[in-house]
Amino acid sequence: MQVLHAFVIVCTSSIAFILVQMYLARFITSEVVTTFATIANLKSPPDLENSLSDLQEVGFRVDILTGPGIILDVRHAHANANIPLHIVAERTGWWLHVVILYDIHGSFLWHGPATGVTTLGFPEDMLQYGSGGREGVLDWFDVRSSKLDDLEIEVPANTSEFLAETANSTFISCNYTRAKEFFDTYNDDTSGEALYFKAKVLQIIRLSKLVLESLEVPFWLSSGTCLGWFRQCDVIPYSKDVDIGVWIKHYHPGIIDAFVAKGFWLHSIFGRVNDSYELSFGYSGVKLDIFFFYEDSRGMWNGGTEFTSGQKYRYDFPKFQLCWTELMGIKVRVPCDTLSYIEANYGDQWFEPIKEWDWNKSPPNARTNGYWPELEWREVIQIFYPEAEDS
């Protein structure tokens, strides 16, 4: 069986018309899976009954796959109605798959999992979107008009870039049921100070995303920022900083200048690029820590440095891959197996808020890792503002 990798964008109202015309005109040969898409609004999901009826009238077996929509607010954790996610149809060996992409805040597009596909005998391993119960997200993309004989269609303007993004589009939703349980137990801090801090974190994440994506440097939420997303789908208001992770293999020598150009000031540099590298910046009174991660025979790790003694620390993590998620309307990455990542850094009591945290003693995965020779301190311990208190 072949898979047609063209990704055709069609309007909801014209799905059935275009699919039927393509079939009757014999543009598509038998034993092929053809993928289409339609873009929809999450607040008013499409009514696909007419499309289903039209396809059935010309001999297609059709299934509309439904499931819960993406949750974006803790208040709706228990009130998530099913919406249409995919259309699957078949006639004489020609398989159609229409994935419904939902607009999320005008920022990105989300699709749900394609569960239940096998009710028609659809070869699930041939799915490009939603296979294995997988959610996915895509950035908004430009389209260009194209023709199949006299049939007008639209396809992504940059096909290779689009397909590359699709290959790394796995999305994991934040657990808003768990977040509701957290806030029911410990209450939400809605003080002016907390709201101001959250607004600054949102601004810093947006700016960091702009800077790092311009340098083609992928990053993810790490440490306390990752814990806040995982535990409460929010920012921890007493954390006082923003933490992100970057693979050292993606280090770019222009990172510091690019952040400074966006209004950040350089707070500190610890370590070397080949060992325990860490950058910190300040922005509107909030600190941004960028932890660079390494991989060796023992696993994945990032380093830390105690600036008064030159003591080095190593924080070990189980190997992980990255998935997309959403935090406060921003599309960001987190470790796919977030629980293992959080437990490595915070232990099995991560659900309980801990306001007193010692960066080099509290984490269960912190290990001493030697000392920087004092003759090297000028290079590996650089602090640019006297208010810095730790690494």
C-alpha cells in the first residue's frame, strides 16, 4: 500500500465534494492512503453529517472519529465534550484520511488521536496523523494553490519543511484534572505579586522562544518551570525564575548576543561548553536559567557550579525524548516522559509545594562532580551582577 504524502487543505463545507470528485476523476489509484486536512474552530466544531452522507451515497464506507478536545483551562477539566477529530473513508481500496486541525489561540494547530480507526480495517500504521493514540501540533503555515487537472486544491507552500515538522509534532496535553486537584488542595495564589510574576514568565518564555528559534536551537521547560506545568498547568509563583533546557549539541555561539539584543542582561556564565555549561540572564527583575544537557554512558545530565568554592555538581536524568505541549497559550517542549524527569529532579513527593529549596542539596539527583581549579575560575565562574546568590 502506498501513502500519498501530499497534504491538501480543504474547507469543511467542501470536503465531500473534493473527495468525491478526486475519486470519480480517478486522480488516485487503488491501494493508496490520501491525507487531507481541514482547519476548524475549537469553539464551534464542524458538523460533518452532510459530508458523511454525500460520501456514503457514492459508495464510500465512512467513519467519523470523535474524542475529547484539547483542554486549555483548569476550570474545564471535567467538562470536555467530544468533538470530531478525523474522517476515515474507503472505496475499492482507496483510503481517505481527513485530519481536523483546530486553531488554538491563533498560535498553533492541534489534532487529536485517531482512535478506533480499525473499525473500518484502516491500516493504522499508515497514518501520518493521530496514530497510536497520538495528539499532534503544527505551527500555522502558508499554503499555495495547486491543480489536479481542473480541480483546485491548496497544499503547504513549503512541503519539505511541513513534512519535517510533522515528523516531530507529538503533543502531550497538560493534566488539568491533576491541576484542579492541586489547586483544590493548596489553593491558587492570585495575589498581585503572583500575577505580575506569571505575566513576566509568559513574556520571558515568548522572548526566549523567539531568540532560540531564530538560532534554530530547540529548548524545553526544565526544573521548576517544568514542574509547574506538570503539576498545576501553570507557573509556580514563588519560584522567582524561569528554567529551560538545551542540548549542548545545539549550542550556538550567538546565544548571548541574541538574548541581549532582546533586552535581557547577562547575569552569569558557569562552566565551559564542553562541561557543565550554564547561562543566566535577567529580564524585568526575573532570572532566566538556561541549563545545557549532556549525554554519556551514564545517561543525560546537566551541571552546576558553586561560585564561592568552585565545587561542580552533576544532575542525572533518565534518557528522554521531547514532545510539544502548551503553557499559557505558548507552544513549548517538555520531556515526553515528564513524570520520570520530574521524579529525578524532585523525588516522589513532587506534588507537595516546597518553598525552601537548596539548588545543590535538595534535588535527589544532585551529585558532586569535582572542582574547578582556582586558576580557571576567571573563565568558568563569571558573574556580571553582584545580586547573584547561587548558580
